Amino acid sequence: MGVITVLLMALYVVIGGLTTLYLLFSFPAVIVWKFYRKFKNGISLFR
């Protein structure tokens, strides 16, 4: 395999990893935030 191909594959791995980490932390954070607002302020979970 060529050097450019290996560099592109490494770039795709990094981009995919960053996207996965973002989703891994953002979805639970939003859910926790909604429950926090529900219990602290009485705001609906669906608002």
C-alpha cells in the first residue's frame, strides 16, 4: 500500500474515533441534563 493510502486510512480512523467519542458523551449528557432540569425546576422532559 502506498504512503498516501496509509495516511488517508489513519485520518479516517481519527475522524471516526472523534465522532464516536462525541456521540458516546453527548447523548448521556443530554439525558442527564433533562432529568436534572425535571427534578430541579419541574420542567417537562419533552420540552
